[in-house]
Amino acid sequence: MANLDNKVVLVTGSTKGIGLAIAQSFADKGCRVIVHGRDAQQAAQVCLDIKGYASVAGDLSSANACDEVLQQLSHLDDVEYLVNNAGIFSVADFFAIDDDEWLRYYQTNVLSVVRLCRALMPGMLARDSGGIINVASEAGYKPLPQMIHYSVSKTALTGLSRGLAELTKGTNVTVNTLLPGPTWTAGVEEYFAGLAKEEGRPLDELVENYFQEHEPNSLIQRFITIEEVADAAVFVAGNGAVNGSALRVEGGIIRSI
């Protein structure tokens, strides 16, 4: 494993959930972590909590907002590792989603990554070191009928990652994708709490039966923890032989070799 000590790592969407766990794990490895979130005060507080290097704030879902974040980054040390975690998800009827909503998902989940990689990857290539990790989803390989718009954005992100990895040939820069499966985050807990209220069932019962009823292919038959996804991110960053890959952290839901 490569020595990650003192490396500058930007984790987008890192004020909560998977992003926060990834930021904490890199900080625990001695990295200088840049925390990112939409709210500047929240990002600054999380940076203090995890003993990070700095914080930046911005939406990332538009070109102008992304430029503002990049301007903040220009006052800091060069980003050596970029973890593109920021994104949105929702459960919605395919036939009820209009063009504007499709474009919002593409802007947020795909073009935000394009913009950051276009700005930060050339420096990595020039230094001949560093890496990019794009957090996609198992839904990108196994599209979910209740989240088709989200699933398609994650399929696109996986393709983008592989294409960018091709640009690193012969260098010490890597680009990889993580494919988390159903992960227990505050957002997921909120969703299940709403579902439990809607169906008039206890939350514990709904969660306990979820995999049998909805994800029977899961081999672990439980939700993945945010720490398990974070561990995978640190592993990918530290192993220079892992490049152009899409690492599954989904508990075996994708039934293929």
C-alpha cells in the first residue's frame, strides 16, 4: 500500500453519510483532508471535528457554482486525491419525471465530476501521482425501477471513470469507481421512517425484512455500513495497481462473476 500520510484529499459531499466516513478514514490515515459541503459553516465544523486541513463550500450542480469551489481550492495546496462523492438520489415514478429533473440529476451526479476532474486531473498527471475515486452505485449496474433516473446517472459515472483511467496510461495516477450497495445512512433511515409511517409498519420490521422482500440476491442480507465503504475508498487510493476498476462494495447483490 502506498503511503498516504500528508496527502491532500478532497472529498466532495463530505459533511454527512458516506462522504463524511470517507473523509474521516483518510484523516485517520494522516491525510490532509479538504471537507466539502453546500453549507460553509457546516463544512467548516466537520473539518474541525475530523481534524481536517481545510473546507470549501458550494453546490457543484452548475458550472458557476463549481467554478466558485475551484476558486476556493486555488488558495490551498494542490489536491492529490479527489473523491467525487457528492450526489443526489430519490425514489420516483419514471413516468412522472420531466426533462428538467433528468437534467438536474445529470448536472449533479455526472457533470459535477466532469468539471472537477477536468480542473484537477491535469495537475495529478503533471506531478505523476495521485488519484480519483468516483462514488457511483450498484444501481449503475443493476438499474432500480423505482430510481431509473438515479441509476442511469451512476451508469454514466462508471463509464466516465473508465474513460478517464485510459488517460492515465503509463503514469502513477489512478482513476477508479466505487459501487456501494444499500448503505445505512441518515438519508436512508429517513426514507425508511417515512415508508414505515406510510405502510403502518414498525421501522425495525421494515428494515429487517427489506432484503428478503426487495434484495434477495444480497449475500450479506444487511445494509452496508458507511465505514465499510470508506475502508474501500482508502484501499483503492493506496493501491497503485488498482486502476480503471469498478470495485463492488454491494454485498453480492450483483449476481455475476
